[in-house]
Amino acid sequence: MSNNQTNQEDIIIKSPIPVSISNLDPNMPSDLKTQIKELDSWALENLKESRRDTIKFWLLKIPAILASASAGISAYYGWDVIALVLGAVGSICVLIDGIYPSGMLRNVHVRAYYDIKSLEQTMIADWRIGRLNNKGKSDSYNELAVKILKGSQDRIKEITTFIKDAEAALDIRK
């Protein structure tokens, strides 16, 4: 039973509850709302990058696989010229992919997306908890927002460093 609990906890950590930023608390200070919206934009951009990276990763690999397989079939049936051309196409795809590898940051962007969404969720939950603890005293809302914004900065730096280090390790030039 404890093994199932661990697996469920892992799932919860990896998949934050979707947070709708379209209906943020109207009492939330605008600076906190802006920060959450900026984080959401950053998360969505990472999700788009992960999808682009997936396409880039397979862009030359699929033609190389198909050309190689087709070359083998063509050679089996004695279509030597076709086999030669398909083999050359497959080799060129592999060569280009080897010299200019792309799409290697997919997992980095997926992780960044989930980390950022998790941070958004934490910030919104901290706001709700703090608001309830203050029993609706709006004079302390700005102090609460400052506390949440300061508390999020370390996590933002961690995520930024994670992405930057991954790009530097792979020598990615955008």
C-alpha cells in the first residue's frame, strides 16, 4: 500500500493541478496577478518549445529510417538503383542529423512547463491561504503579495538556471 502511495505522490508532484489564471481573485494585488500571468506565459512558451523540439528531433530521423528500410527492401527485389538512391538519402539524413542535432531539449522544456505551473499553483494557494488567515482584512493583502512574490524568486531562479544549464551543456544557439 505504501508503494501505491509513493507512486500517487510522484504523479501529484509531476502533474500540478491545472490553474486557471483567467479568474484570479479580484482582491489580489495587480503585481501578484501580473507575476502569475507572466509565469503562465513562460510555461506555455516552454510547452510550445517542447512540441517544436519533438518535431525537430524526428525531422531527419523518420526519413532516415524509412529510406534505410526501403533501401533494404529494394535491394532484396533487385532494384539496385533505387536501393542505392534510398541508401544515399538515408545516409545524408543521418549525416545532417549527426552534424546538426536538434530537438534535444524537449524533456527540459516539459520539465520547465510543469515546474512553472507548479509554482503558479503554489503562489495561488499561498494567496488563498493567506487571505483566509487574514479573515478578509484587505489592508494586509499587499504584505501578503510581497511575501508570496519574494518567496517565488528562488524557484524562478532555479527553473531559469535549469534551462540555461541544459542549453549550455548541449551548446544550443538560438
